[in-house]
Amino acid sequence: MPLVEPRDGVPPVVTCEAGLAATAAAFAAGHGPVAVDAERASGYRYGQRAYLVQIRRDGAGTALLDPVAVPDLSALSAALSATEWVLHAASQDLPCLADVGMVPDQVFDTELAARLLGYERVGLAAVVAQVLGLGLAKEHSAVDWSTRPLPDDWLRYAALDVEVLVEVRHTMAAELDAAGKTQWAAQEFEAVRTAPPPPPRPDPWRRVSGLHAVKGRRNLAVVRELWTVRDAQGQARDLAPGRVLPDRAIIAAALALPRTVDELRTLPVFSGRRTSRRAELWQVAVDRALGLRDDELPPVHGPKSDGPPPVRGWRDRDPDAAARITAARAGVAALATMHNVPAENVVAPDLIRRLCWSPPSPATPDAVAEALAAGGARPWQVELTTPVLADALGRRRT
């Protein structure tokens, strides 16, 4: 059965401090967990800020809040102190919620629960369908949520995203308990709640799509300069960088190395209205790269990772390590099948690679357990995988 209308109708969007205070009071008086969701404008605006926050709680109903009009929602967060927040894919929403002052004391993540329960599909609509037998439309998931005013059908969609999330939580909690995975889930939820922000990426310009086609160091310098200017323009104009200048334009300029604005405009991707009118800006970036000294050019390869080399080369470089990871992957796969949990949720693949490349010596169970914990594995993962990994780390090539 499809969900087409919130049971209490679509509430008006909270856009003022008085409305926020009334919402905080109503939700403080509610009971039970609170469903929380946020909508961003990925692909349209710079960064990952929230443009709409949706919450629902028994006894309070649903509220939609505009964090552009009311950028500090900490009063609402305080009203929900010690309340469990139910989110789907919490790691996606918690950073932008924290930016507007909303930080939970406790989390239940329905996507993580679905993974631990072995669901084949873990998207919100699929989970709602499996748990409650209800259809949840997702046609507005990728729209520009920075649009003002927000259309009524978008607001209806947003309200429905939290309409049954608490009911889903209750059913999944019972399933976790029946499967003996309640503590596993609690540890996973706490890990995502307390996860620090990721460190800045070294050389983020190297993530430009199509970079593999760019070979020379000076060509790479063009990519770097265009990416840097594009990022600054995107931040200044509050536009997603790809809308300022698409990746394919950066690659085209890096391959062609145009010497003049007219040469740049001959490239098809720079002949359009949006890219052509700023051609002078882009050519300045290209000229800057063309004028660099050789010792100022970026290396062909990016900064070395602190992790092990690609596994495909282990057999030649370290046959014992290759034997270790083959055994480790097989052991973890068997555990994943036994417990109906994806292998990547049993233990992080990167952690397996690191342990197999540089195992503790000697690789006793205690040493392996310590290395797993130091690498970020949760207690349930350490307990489950230590015997298998300790055995694998003792393998040698045959």
C-alpha cells in the first residue's frame, strides 16, 4: 500500500524563532523516540548544508523546519536531550544536523540495522516496504532543496520520510533482538554517532572524473589550477563546483593546453553560454599552470597512502601476505554467511588489508584483538573475527 499523505497532513514550515520555540516545547512534551531526517541540495549548492529538517514524535506529530530562516536549531536539540533519534543512513545526515546545532545523545540507524539483519536492499523505501509493507515514493530525493518557497508536493514527500520511521525502528529492534544482534547494533549506532569528521583529502583535485586520461605533469597542473579556481568560485557563489565548471571541461582543457581564450573557446565544452562567458577566468588558470617551473609541477602520482599497496600485486611482492589475505577474506566471508551480515560490516575491508600486510608479531589472538580494536573495530567485531583472523595471519605461502 503506498504512503501518499501524512496522517496529520503536511505541517507549515517553521521559519521563525517563535515557531521554533513552540516546536521545541511540543516535542519535549512528546514521548518515545523521535524520527529525524534532513534534506540537502547536493549537486546544486556548495557543501552539504541542510535546507530542510523533518522530525516526528508520538504526542507531537510532524514538524518541518527551515534552517535557512532559522539557522540555529540547538533549542530543539536541547528539547530532545536523552531522546533516541531514529535516522536512516545517519552518517549522511548527522554532519549537516550538527551544523545547525542538532546533536543526538542516542541514535538508531535503520539502514545499519537493515545491514545487520541481512536485508538485500537497505534504501529507505525498500526497508519501509519490507518491514511495514508500505510504498514510499522517492521521486524528490535529488531535487534542489534550496528552492524557496518549497513546493507543496516536496514538503509532502519530506513529511512522509519521517512518517513511519519510528514504527520501522520498533519492528527492526524486535528483529535484532530475535537474531541476538541488539548489542551489535547498539555498538554500530554509537560508532556512527560519535564518528569524527573525515580528515581533509590530500590533493582533492585528483578526484576529477576522467583524470586517468591526463598523463603529463604540466597537463596535471592545468587540472589542479582549474579545480582550485572552480572550487573558490563555487564557494563564493554557493554553487556545486560541477555546476560552475564540469569535470569534462577541466579534462578537455588539460589535454588541449590552450594558449589563448579563443583557443579555449574552440573546445566544444567551453562553447556553451555558461562556460564561454567566464572563459577569461579559466584561461588565466590555464596560463598560470603553463607558466609554472618544472619543480612546481605536481607529480604524476598522488601522495602515497599510509596503507598497504593494492592487493593484486601482493603475490609478487610478498607471497606470505597474499596467503594471509586469501585466508582472511575466506574466513570473514564464511562468518558473513553464517551470521547473515555483509562481509564489509563484519569487519572493514581496509582493516583486513592492513592487518594482513603488516600483522602483529607474533599474531596471537590477544595481539590480533588489540590490533582490531586499535583499527576501529567494534567489540562485537573483535570478538567475532579474532579467531578467524588470528588463524589467517599465521598462514604462509604453500
